[in-house]
Amino acid sequence: MPPLAFQLDYLSVEDYLRGERVSEQKYEYVEGIAYAMAGASLRHNLITNNFSALLWVQLRGKPCFPLTSDMLVKTKTERFRYPDLMVVCNDDPSDDDYVREAPLLIVEVISESTRRKDKTEKRAEYLALPSLLEYVLIEQDIAEVTVYRRIDNWQPSYYYLGQELVLESIGVTVSVADLYERVENGDMVKWRTDLG
């Protein structure tokens, strides 16, 4: 289900950010309108947690680290998003503990209801960030990972079970199968059966 706007009048950035600090519901902000974020499925949560854990272990002791979906990224002067996962470094210019401005890597776990927005509107915003080097889309209903890299002029590369995903922006390699650990979808059921 697409997110719903919660007001029709213009909401200033300052009022939006102030509200986000106390709200129990998360909202993304697009040019004066706040859109409520929907809850996530078990598959979505498993994939996000798997990816975050894999990144956390491999980035220990390094200046960059993963942040999950409770951290905003400022994509434009009047646009703030909650990516499912991002990697930022200690030198992020934001002076706000709730907002990052210079992610190297952004990850969205997509479903039928979020696919269009994640592949169009959000993708355009994220790819315009000067700091961003990689944008990763992970399907939750099938085992497919798409990576857009600045170094490849944002042309997509696809990864499947049995392959490794090299995240060049942060020097990390992860197995596609590890991203889908405990996820129950048709591809994973077949994969586990084939492995015996």
C-alpha cells in the first residue's frame, strides 16, 4: 500500500523534523507534505537485519558504518527519506543526530507495493546525492539483488543465489544467500532443497 499524506497544508522542514523526533509513526517528507510509512513484512525485516549484521561485522574498526531505517537521509533541501539501510562515514556533514546527508551506500528492500517508488522517485533522489556510490535494491519475494554504481554510470548489475555481491564503495563482499538467510520465498525454498 502506498504511503498516505497526513496533512494538506504546507509543513515546513523545521516543523517536520521537530515532529519526527516525537512521533511514534515515521513520515517521509516531500516538499511540504509528510507521508506516513507503512510497516514492513517479516521477509523485509529479515533481509534488512541480515544485511545490516553482515555490514556491521565487516566494517568494525573502520570509519564507515551501517544505519537502519530509523535514520533519515536528506536527499534535497525539502526531501527527507528513510532508506531501509545506508552506510555513512564519520565525516558526514550533518549536525543533526537524526539526519544524515552523505551516505556512500543506500539499500531498499522492495516489494510489490514499493517497487515503483523505489525504482523511480527514490532512485532519482538517491542517485543525485554527490556522496552516493552505490544504490542496492533487494527483492523480498524472489532472490534478486540489483546494484546501481556511480562508477558504472548507474547501469544496473544483477545478482542471484550462488553469487557474491561486492560493494565497492565500502570494500565489503557478501553472499546473496546470506542476505536471504531465514527468508521463506520460492527461490530460497528451491535453493535449500537443491543444496540437499
